Amino acid sequence: MSDASDKHKTVTKDDLRNAVEKLTTKEDLRRFTTKDDLKRFATKTELKRVEKVLRQEILRVEEKVENVEEGQEDIKVSLVKIQNTLDGFVGTVDNLRTDNVVGAHHTRELQVQVKEHEKRIKRLESSTQAT
């Protein structure tokens, strides 16, 4: 029908028959939805009941989520306390290590001094015994 002459083409019985075959029939509509099909669908009352149950369940879940969130806050507070305690403990341990290193160094110095004093005392004793 691209030509201008095709615009006025005569419709044949076959054209009409083909067009009618493509139309929906009452039988097609009966197969689409029957009263039995409609019985399987939920009624408004049933849908409202389901909605009510779902709302209750959602509220219950929200409450549990809130409880979990509160528990998480409690855990965070406890963790902060533990961190502070550990910081103090680690600081004390660091101080003890430093004191230990300093003490060990002093001990070595004193041991050297004692050995020097022992040598001096022995020299003094041997010089007094000689006189």
C-alpha cells in the first residue's frame, strides 16, 4: 500500500477473514479468566488481614533491630572503657620497661665502681700491711 493507487484498493473476503481471525473471541475471553480463577484470588478482607499480620511482624522486627542497636551502643561504651584501661596499662608497662633499662644501666655502673673500690681497698690493705 505504498502507492497512491493502493490507497483505494478493494478489500476482499480473504482480507476480511484474515482480519476477523485475529480478533479475540468470547471463547478466548472465557479462557482468560473464569469465576473459578477469581475464587483463587485473595479478597479485600484477606488482603487486609495479611496486611495487619505483616505490619505486626514489621513492628516486631523493628523492635528487635532497636534492641540490637542499643546493644551495640553498650558494646561501644564497654570497648571505650577497655581501651582506656589498656592505654593506662600499656603506659605503666612502658614506664616499668624504662625504669628497668635505667636500673640495669645503674646496676652495671655500680658493679664497675664496686670492682674499682675492691681493687683500691686491696691496694690500701696491702700497703698498710707492708708498713
